[in-house]
Amino acid sequence: MAQAVLSPEQPAAMGIHYHYHSLSYMLEAQKRAGYQSIELFCAAPHVQMTAEGIAKRSPLIQTIRNSGMRVICVTPDNCMGPWQYAAAGRETIAQCRRYFRHALELAADLDCPQVACHSGWGLLDESREEAWKRSLDFMAWYCQEAESLGITLVMESLRAAESNLVNSLPTLQQYLRELSCGNIKPMIDTCAMAVAGETMEEWFAAFGSEIAHMHFVDGTPYFHLAWGDGNCSLEGYLAAIAANHYHGALTQEITDGRYYDDPAAADAQSYRILQNYM
């Protein structure tokens, strides 16, 4: 048995790899695997959210409550379609504001303290500075909306292939410094971190106890994999977590298509491995 550095409450499940399974199936499978909490990914087929609202909102909330699983973070779908934080055009920005406001309200109704976000991205044939400014303007509004509901935003970096704005530790530091909002905190995505050639020690050195959340997955390092399927140093990550007294959630943001047929097996595999350190 490895040294106990995690509490049973820290690993949190997520649902991206349950793309072909229902919300009820997902919650039951994750609870059976040992998870006590989830990061709710607001995308089909589990959450049907648009700028107009959330379909079947009350049954959705009731299903989650009936499962007994705590929601520790809400993550609106923010990598596909028009929903992003650096959107351009008056009407598109207005629709994005309505969309992301629904995510905040859903988190509040679920007694969830955090909503995840990132910088969004600019078009590659436009000025990066213009997209950066749009993102900051949007996020300043988002921070105010979140604060009004008692919610903290947690912001991750993305991989360079996903964003030309915040895609590294230095760019996240710059962004948060320029934004200067009290209710947005940095979070670590181990995939984006590793792809950028960064270490968890560097992130803790930069942000310390301000780090409020993690997407904590294996990888090669590019992919978001179940633990045991990549080559990331789990024990190295856990040593950094223990040394820096991080007690927040460790979301298993498993996304690779190889898990779509049997997502429950991937969740169980990750939990079994992490359980060795509880």
C-alpha cells in the first residue's frame, strides 16, 4: 500500500466520456466505482443548455440530488460551437453571456461553489491582442455575475492547439494579473500543463494556495486518459500535492474516444489506482 496522501473525497468524476450513456447511468456507475462527487459537464446528452436556457432543468437537478453525488464544480461546454469567452460580434457576445449565466445559475441551484472557465480563443487571422481584450472584457463581466451568486470561477490553461490566448502558466499569470478580480482562481489541468512542458511544482511556486481546483488525469502527455493508460508520473504529482497541502478536488476529466463504449470501466480503473494513495 502506498503512502496515504489523498482523502476519499478528493477524486471527482466527470462525464465527457459518457457521450453515449444517460445521466442516470453515469451517476450510478461513478457512485459504484467509489466517487462521492462529480464535476458536472454541461453538454449533451446529460445537460441540454443553450442561450435560451436548460431543457428539463428541474428533472435534471432532481436526478443529481437523488443520486447522492455532490457537485463540486460546474463546467459549461466551452470548447465547441459558439460558446466561448473571447467571442466577437455584439449578438454572439450577448448570446454567450446568456449561455454562461445559465451555468452560474445551475451551479447556485446545485449548491456548487465553483464554475470552471478558460480564456477562450481568438481567430488565427485576427490580432491576438484584440481577442485577448475581448476575453478580459467578457471575464470581468462573468466574475461580477458569479460573485452576485456566491460562486468562484476557476480558470485553467488550454493546450496551444486549443487556444492562442491562455495556453501556459505564464499566460495565465498575466491574464489573472490584468483581470484583477477577487473571485476567480487558477486551476491546474495536468494535460495542458504537461503538454506545455511545465511541472506541478512550477504551478504551486507561482500560485501557491490560490490553486482551487484540478483536472487530474493521465496522458502521453497530450490526451486526457484514465490513470494507468498514459505515462504521467502519478506519484510525482501526488508528492507535489502533498508538499503544497492541496486538499481540493481532483477531477477525472477523461475525454478520449477509446472510453466511449465502456466509460464506467475507465472511471473504476482510475479510482482503483487513486485508492492506493488514500
